[in-house]
Amino acid sequence: MCFPPQMQICYVLYPGDDSIEGKTLRLKQQYTLCSASLQDIIARFERRSGASVNWEEFPQKVAVQMNDTHPTLCIPELMRILIDIKGLSWKDAWNITQRYLEFICFCLYFILLLFGVVQSSHVYA
């Protein structure tokens, strides 16, 4: 099927997920983008830290705001990187991950805001 250029970009970036192949492609895209972003963020943090990297400072120096459900693969991917590649313990990696990542679901936020449940600009899950 031949699509105009603007449709081709949408077709690649936002594949239909009504089939198992589409769901698989979407999951691969999400993982690839999350992993690449986290690896870049961690590499920059390590370069700026110099010879001695203090992972306890990571959540104070860097933050990621996850909007909606798509980037939630950042949670297990950050754990994987910190444990498997950087050699941190599960406890230390989980402590850093909890302090580093924030999640906001805008639909939920606006409902809570509407009913006066939240006053601030952040909803944490």
C-alpha cells in the first residue's frame, strides 16, 4: 500500500496494534526508545560524575517524567541496567528507581483535579 510521506511516518511511529504483529512492534519500539534514552542519560551522568560515580546522587541530578503508560518500560529497564550492568544490589537499584522516575496519567490527574482531590501539579503512582 502506498501512503503519502506524512502518513508513512505515522505508520512507522504509531503502528496499529490490533494484531499480534502490531502489538509486538509497538512493544519493541517502546523498549528500544526507553532503553536508548536511559543508556544515554546514564552515560551523561557518569561522564559528569568523573572518576567516582555516586549512584545515590543520580535521582538528585536527573529525573524522568513518564507521561501515560507507554514509557513505563523505563522502570524494569532502569532496574536491569543498574543491577546487571552497573552491579548495584536490588535494594539500592529499587531505591534509586523509585526516586528517579515519576509517573503522571493526565486523564487521572484531570479527574482528580476536577474533584479537588489534588492541588499540586504532580500525581505520583
